[in-house]
Amino acid sequence: MINLEKEGEVFVLTMDDGENRWNTTFTRAFAEALDEVEASEGPAALVTTSSSEKFFSNGLDLEWRMSEGEHRGGDREVFGPEFMTLMGRIITFPVPTIAAINGHAFGAGLMCALSHDIRLMREDRGFACANEVEIGMVIPNPELALFRHKLPMNTFFQTVQLARRWTGPDAVEGGIAEAALPLDKLLDRAVARGAELARLGANRKVYSRMKEAIYGENAAINNAHGPAHMLKNMEHFH
């Protein structure tokens, strides 16, 4: 379901469950892989990709959510909090993170990709799309906040309100992805990018604290006070 390997200083997490739809079992397997990365020491980076050439992650496991009784997807009641907590964990993960989007990234799959520091996309096929409004779902405020932090305003609106389907080249132009590449070069570029940034993961405490300052509680960029006040009263802002 989730495979984790290491290439030099770069951990490669491969989602290996077909369309990689999110349910409780999948969420917990992903979290366990992150536990292993986080327990490591020294320079490190994380690349997340998929074994499928068609799907990076096709979103929420709707069949599981609508089913009754026992299911391989696990406990339905705990999914929401566990999944959202996992996304928050990826956002503030203490090493550089790169999503190598090698196929469709829809809904929760796009959330996962946006939670990474950097995104690279396949150039010839596959869409990045927040399709909730298209399928009759309201995007929760925490997810909207994630999108707003990660995307330029016009891209944000087209993504969450108009359910735009972004190709790789479009995603680069819209500020979603750093680059779009042929499939046979995508993972190699992601690993190379991870190797470039792994040194930043050597000090996990600092790297994580910077992310918390950007995306966490009382984030600096969301503070009610302007930067001039903060600079003049530095003792109150740590």
C-alpha cells in the first residue's frame, strides 16, 4: 500500500494502492512511513510519488465511505480528523518534501500534493484538480486555508471555485508546480531536487519551526499586527 525506500539522503515514499484513494487504512499506512522518515537523523528529504502511471491520488475513497460493514478502508468515524491531521503533519514535516505528481491528483490527492514543499508534475497527461464543488461537496475551511497559502490568488479561485483541471504545463504557469517533465524524467528530477535540499533537513528542529511560523498557530504571515510593529516589539514575537 505504501512503500518507502531511501536513495542516498532522499526517502522515496511510493503510494502503491491503485488509484491511491484516501481511507483510514491508507492514511495510517502513510503516517507510519512518515514515522520512519522522522525517526532518521542527518540530512534528509522526502519525495512522494505513485506506482501508477495514471494516478498520483484520485482523492477520497467514496466507495468505502458509502459502504456499510467491514471494509479494507477501516474505521469510517475517525477518518476526517486523522486525514486532516496527516495533511497538517506533511505541511510542517521537518525535512524538505517534494511531490512527484505522475498522474491525476484529485481532491484529497491534490491536498496531499499541496501539503508538500515543492511539486513537480508529469507534462503529458494527468490533471491536478480540487473537484469537490463539481461532485457536490463543500470544501472545508482548513482545506481552503491550505490552498490559499500555497496558491496565487487567481489560481486559488480557479481551483476551488471553478474546479479547474490543471495540466502539468498549466500548473507551472499557475504557480502550482515548479516544473513539468516527461514521465521518464520526473522521479529522477524529484530525487535530485531532494538531494539538493536534504542539507536543510539536517536540523529538523529549525526546519520544522520555520514551517510552523509560516503555516502553524499564530503564523507570522497571518498575524494581526503589521511587520513594523512586530520589528519594534520583537520581544513579544518569538
